[in-house]
Amino acid sequence: MNIHKEDSSVEGNKHFDLSHHYHSVAEKYDYLYKEYYEGKSSVLMKCLDLKPSHIVADIGSGTGFIAEQLFKLSGLNNPVCSHHFVDPVAVYKGILRSLRPGGFFIEANWVDGGHPMFNSAENVFSTYYQNVVKERPRLLQEMNLQGKISHQEVTTPTVALAKSKLYEMFRCRYMSMFNRLSDEQIEEGIKELENELFKDVKDDDRINYNYVVLITKIHLD
């Protein structure tokens, strides 16, 4: 069984309650995350090396966008199972117990948002990334694994995003960590981009960038 786990919800030194965040973005979820999920699906296809006979579960799957992409792109015989969770340690242990011989678990976390950010957004994202990195050893230690663990940073294919959509993503706080920013801070940040980096960029102009995804692969002995 090959397992993909969705992004960590760690904020600061505590687990962030994402229920309010995902309720607020629910109606536009696939629209807001489309480019990111398409890039991530491409990375996972390379890392998983899926065969039609494989059984795949997408853990922390959101609306199932990636699960659907993996199913379509790999020609799997079986549908991709999608699940949500709260306690990562308990869920990881359960996943590893259920793996068949030769099975493996892949966790994918973005570590570079790729697209330009204003200063306060960049600071919040940097804090998130540092905590993701710090959480990995603790989680793996608590799982008491008997297997091979590898880490790899993978860059997604180039993404093209309209400037107007990027601003909408900021205003909708498409990254949960942006809930730490007030409406005023976000508007000031957008004004910062308008006056500096995007001074000559029109609303419909495309911004090209790449995401960086941290892949942690656990292959049991």
C-alpha cells in the first residue's frame, strides 16, 4: 500500500485548529489550490512509481483532488481511498501497521510557496516551515519505526498564475498560516507587492513560479 499524507497543521508550538480555516475556503477550495495540487500530483507520480495493481490511500485528502489525479494519471485498477485525521502520530502508526510487505508511506509538505509573497506573509510561512522541519524528528521518534526513512526536496513543474488570482488567494488565506494575519496586514502586503515587485504587472498577466515539496518516504523492512 502506498500512502500520501497531506500537509502538516502545526502552527507555532501547537496544533492549529483548521476547522474554521477550511470552512472559510470550502466553496473555492479546488479553485484556490488548483495550481498547487496539479504540481504536487506531478511530484507524487514520480515518487510513487505507481502500477495499475497498487492500492493507494490519500490521507488528509481535502476534496480528493490529488486522489482523483493519481487515479487518472496512473491507470489504477482500484479507486484511491481518501481519509482525514486529527492525531498524526496515531494515524501514522495505523498506516504503517496496515502496509503490506514492500509497501511504503510518503508524506508531502510544501516548504517553499514558490510564488512571490509580501514580507509579513513570508515571515509567517518561514515560521511554518521551521516548525514542519522540527516536527518531523519528533513524529518519527514517537512512531518507533523499523524501516528506511529518506527525505528529498522536489521542485514542481512551472506554474503560471494570474496576478489577480494570487491576490485573491492571499485575501482568502488559502494557506492556513495566513490566518495569523489581519485583513489590514494582507491589504498592506498586497499594496507592498503592487508598489514594488508587481509595479508593471497587469491583473491578468501570468506569474511563473515553482513550488518546492519536501518528500519523506518510509519504506518498512
